[in-house]
Amino acid sequence: MAATDVAINWMGGQTHARPDCASGFSYVNDVVLSVLELLREQRPKGATGEGSPVFERVMVVNVDAWHPSGVEEAFYTTDRVLCVSLHRHGRGVFPGSGGVKDIGEGKGKNHTINMPVSHGLDDEGLEARRRSHSHQSIPHRASLPASPPRPPPQSLFNPVVTAAFERYQPGAIVYIAGAGVLAGDRLGCMNITLAAHAKCLRHVAAFGKPLLVLGGGGSGQSVAARAWCAATAALCEVDLPEMVPDHDYTYYHGAADPPFDLASVTMDNGNSEASLTRTREACLSTISQLPEHEAAPPPPKPAPPAPPPAAEPAAAETAAETAAAEPTDAEPADAEPDAGAGPAADGAEPTGELVAVDAPMDTETGAASAPAAEAEEGSAVQARDSGAAPPVSTQTVAENSTEIDATEPMVEG
């Protein structure tokens, strides 16, 4: 399988919702929203084709028991989206759309390719795998000339999808891997095996285009779980075991040791080789009327992440290195400390805490004495220079409080 960018959302694929209403278990049509987002994306500045769409054309491939009515309706008149769908179609089958003659209108003419099939489609009809039959010789006809061998039937899915891709040359593909086509789904009423279901997905992934894979329909939780597990393994090129490993939800599979694969046939096949041939030829005829496009340029590669900035040394280490590099004049050993420098004068780093000054007060005026005022002024200057909060003045406390008795000693705190 060619290397490509793949995104998977098994809870997506709600193909029936319309802009004005929900429909068929679909409330929001995530398929349409995804395609619109792909079409809106533009090439970044500096890239080749700056400002042009990254994906000029998008191809939608649906493999499910139900026709993607909301998706077809949304893009029925545009040539920027090509819808290809294989689904069950017939009287009383929801949603009733998706006939082989529905091919689009206006600019979207021939941009809708429908492959409607009847109930019971199996791997032989999907992949054209002929069942082997043992024939006994008939003695009385031995002398008759042998009839020419019948050519093997052609596949329905692969030729149509391949021709559409080569003619349209999309930049990206949205694939709806519905579980309703699998044998055992009671509403889908088809007979496709897990191997054939995964093979169709691998065939589309081999085109090598950016691929969005969505879950689509499915009415049986055990069947859907197997289908999407097998599809994920196919994209990742991982082999799966024959039996489902034991886990907390094994009882959902209805057996103690459930096999991973599904029964190949559960109901009658309403498709004939002639009906499948007519459908295939009608689809190929519509595809032949599509305008031919050149190969779409690859999407621009994302810019590599910027390298992380170089780690800067810690501020403390930088300050220490700067202090060590600058010459300083040492103070005399017998130098008296500045009486007005406060606690920071001893070399301790200022803490920014309030500093209480123990000093006598004038009992008559309530103001600090002259030595105390000088000490407070020196502490305030030291705190201002260091960025710390200035100490509280005892004079300020006395002036702003009417309850403090100036004759009583001040209590810190």
C-alpha cells in the first residue's frame, strides 16, 4: 500500500443529515463539513501557489448499505467534488435515492457516480471472485467440441473507482467504510465479508492521496466492531488473530470464544451477473464524460517546528559572575556600621518585611525623639534603595490612632 496521510474517525460518516433537518440517524453531516473544510484550506505564504486551494478537488467514496443522500445533495451541482457510492437500492430501501441515472446537474453533471445493487451482494459480485464448482464429465457428449471457456466476470467496485480517480485526479479522498454491507447486519441485508470490505479500502488507500476514513452506517455492534477493527488493521498492515481476544466486552459477541471473521453468506443474493455488468458499464460511461484533469499537486509539507530557545543562565548565577568580575573596594575591618542603615546594613539581604524601631517617645507630643527619627529615616532610605517596604514609623502610628495612649510603651506586632 502506498504511503499516505490517513485520518480515521469511526464515529463519523453521518451521510444523511441535511442543512434543515436530521435524517436517517444522522444529526450533523460530518462528511459534508469535512469536505468543505478541505476545499477551504489554502496554501500558506511562501509556498508554491500561495493563496490557492490546497485541495482543488475532493473525491468521496461510499461503501455502505445506504446511499449518502445528504452528501450527494450538498455537492450535486459542483465540479469540485466527485461522489462515488456503492449501496443497496430498491423499493422500500432507505433513503430511496442513488439511482444509476442520478449523475449531477449544472457544473456537477457527471460528477455523481452511483453503483446501486440489490440485497444479498456478496464477494463474488463485489470483487468478481468466481466460486469453484466441480463438474462431472458426461460420456455421451465427450465427442462434442468443447465450448469456449467463459471469461471471468469483471469486478464492480475496483474498475469504477479506479476509472473515476484517474479521470478526476482528486487532491484528497474521503472514504466511508460503512458496516451495513457486511454479512450479519440485519438492516443492510448484504453478504460482504471482512476481507472484501478491507480490500476495497486498501484499493483506495493505494492511490496515495491524503485519506479521511469514516465509519458510516451499521446496525449490529458486533459486526461494526469487527469491520472497523479489520479496516484499521488493513490500513496499518497488521495481521489479526482468528479468534477475538478475551476482554471485558466479550459477551457482546454472543460466544465465549467468538471467531473474528463473519459468515460469508446469510441471505439470498438478488444480484445477477447481467445486472452488475449493466451497472458497471453505465458508471464507466458517465465517468468517460468527465473532464480530464492533470494530477493534483501534493499538499505543502508543514514547516518544521522552530528549535527551542537556548537556555539562559539563572539570574542569581549571572549576578554572582558579574560581581566576581568587577573589582570592589574592601571596607576597613574596624569600620563602624551605619547607625541608620537598619538590619540590611549587616550584609543581610532585605526581606521587604516591616521593621519596628524600638526608640523612646516624647510623652508630651507622642512623637519619636530625634535619635529615633534619624534611625527611622535611615531605615526608610535603605528600604527604598533595596525595593523593600519602608518601616512603620511610631510617629505615624501615634498620629493616626486616637486609641493609643502616648504614655504607654508601644507593643510590637
